[in-house]
Amino acid sequence: MMRMRFPTGILTSGQMRTLAEVVQRYGEDGNADITTRQNIQLRGVRIEDLPDIFSKFEQSGLTSIQTGMDNVRNITGSPVAGIDADELIDTRELAIQVQDMITNHGVGNPAFTNLPRKFNIAIAGCRDNSVHAEINDIAFIPAYQGEQLGFNVLVGGFFSAKRCEAALPMNVWVAPIGWWACVKRF
């Protein structure tokens, strides 16, 4: 199985064409799974096909770096980020910045490869909680401090077949610029 990495599930049309070509040629029965983390997983990929798959991905700006085992899963965000008329803040660029930090801009980052299983991060910019902040290890949800828009931070949420625990508010507010300090502490 090969899991992809594209923050908030956003792909260009060219990337989608490349992904469709790879899935058709190398995926199990020409199929792939769309996940709850706004991601795609390819099943049935053979080891001998990986060099060709990685080459195609690199040419189109796709990556699967640090997506398996004990790594941070795909960063989730609002599925209508950038087009929601009621959106408080467009978080697409923030999600890309988090991914770049976690993966060292796509070349791999050992500092983030021994985390608890399925470590999940969500960054919300809307009021509708489409990211399900409460079931993420770290979630950033939009909030005002006075007149300034930033994020409240929640930690410790998870969801599995056996257990579910809601994330707890840290009573920490961070500005969109200063939120990096909060992320890097975890």
C-alpha cells in the first residue's frame, strides 16, 4: 500500500491526471482508496514498480514521503478552503507549511518519524468543524482574541474502532504568524 501526501486534499488537474495514470497502471485492479484524511491510498503496488511511480510523482509535484508507519498523516483542512463565503481564514498555505516542516520540504525529516501511530493534525479556517478537530492529535481552530483572528489549539483527540477521546483545548491562542512556535513544540 502506498499513501499519498497532499495537504487538505488539494490537487491540480495535472497531478490528478498523473495520479489516475499511476492508479490505472499500478494500482490494485486500477483502483485507489479515498481516505477520511483527504488523501488517496494505492493498494497492490509492487516494489519493482516504485522507481517508475516515484519518477512520475516527482515530475508532477506529488509525494508519498513519510506517509506510512509512525509518521504524521495527511494534514486536513476545510474541503472548501478558499471558496467558502463564510470562511474566517484560508488555511491551505498553512497546511502546506506544516507539511514542509514535517517532511523537510519533501526530502524527509527524522525528527517526525517516531511519533505515536497515525498522528493527526487538522487546521480549520471555517466555523463548521469540517475537519473534526476533536478527533485529531493537534487541531487549530479559528478564534478571535479581541479583534485579531488566530487559532485556538486543541490536543489529544483520537478516534478508533475501540476508543474515542475528544481533544482538549489548551487555552492557547496563536496568531497565524506565530502559530509555528506552537506546532514546533509538539
